[in-house]
Amino acid sequence: MSETCEAANMAMKLGTTLMIKGKIAKDVDRFAINLGEGPEKLGLHFNPRYDQSSIVLNSFDGGWGKEVVVDHLRFARGSEITVIMTFDSDGFKVTLPDLHQITFPNRLGLSQVPYLGVSDGFSITSMKFD
């Protein structure tokens, strides 16, 4: 299962918050929400992994950076969740459904994030920018 939903030309600049609501497939091992300049330049790769009971964050620019593994996977397969992603000068702040926050640095020094990619068993039901 490798369906990807992509949005390009988003107006996500520093200080923007993106609220993504979606449904996680019942039989998925992992899924990804990616933000960046495009599929080959990702400032944030948000990758919950049920097969490892963790959330992995990374960046991609011609190759993967060093993984940041967060031991806080508190949402179930088959559930509908809301994930809030804020892009600011410190980097990316991800607020999980239980309001736990994870911060990931802006390793690529991006000033805007026009690309969103969602793949592998997460279907977006709504998106909102603030």
C-alpha cells in the first residue's frame, strides 16, 4: 500500500500552523506526513511506525538525515486523529492528538514549505491553515 496524496504550491510560511485531520487505515504498519519544498527536499518527515511502537522524525535532501525517534505513539490504527504542525523559526512543532508536542529542527533552513505529502494508509478528511 503506497498511495500518496500530495499538495504543492501551499502558502505555508514561517509562523503558519497546519491542522490535518484524517483516518488511519486499520491494517497499516506505518504512515508518513511530509512537509518541504518537494518530495526530494523534506524539512519534516513525520512517520508513526506501529511495527516499532514509535514515531520517527527526519529530513530528506538527497538522502535521509539522522532519525529522531520519539517513544510516544498513543493513537491507534483505524482511528481518526488531528495532527497540528506549526512551522516557525525554531523548526517544526508537531502537536499529537493527546496534545503531546514534539519539536524538530529546521535542518534545511527552509523559509517556506510549499509541499505536503501524505502516504501509506492515512487519508486526510480535512486541512486548515492558521
